[in-house]
Amino acid sequence: MLAVHPKHQRKGLGTKLIQHCSQIADAAGIPTYLSSFPQAHALYGKLRYTDIDYFDVDLNEWGTKLSGYGVYRQYTMVRQPVKDPTII
């Protein structure tokens, strides 16, 4: 699980952390899997993660506190190892 405090988001910190972990996985030749929240989905796509599945939760079914937010989609994503370390 990776999260960057909202005060420090949009500064490249999450990208650098993911790239560092990806380099370790690439060196070991293993794919990496993650579960992405909607807000980070585009970031992971830019870092070569691809969708393999998703599930939807209708937040309207969880009472009035979450009513009005609609369907929340969570993605399962994978990134295959890269042999060329210049490709991230």
C-alpha cells in the first residue's frame, strides 16, 4: 500500500517511490500487482501498469453518509518486469 499525504501530493514523490519499487521487481524478474483507487489509476497507467480486473461498489447502498457518490471502482493492475532499466 502506498499513499502520499495530500499536502505532499502532485510533487512526484509517489512516482519516485513506485519507480524505485519497480526497479527492484525488474531486477528480480517478477511482475508487480496492485489494487488501485480511482484517484491513482492514471498514475499507475503512466508507470506501465495495466488493468486485469476491477470491481464496483455502489456507495448509495451503504446508507445516507455515502449516498450521492455513486459507483466506486477499484482496479486490479499488473506491471510486467522490464529487462531494460532505462524503461520505467
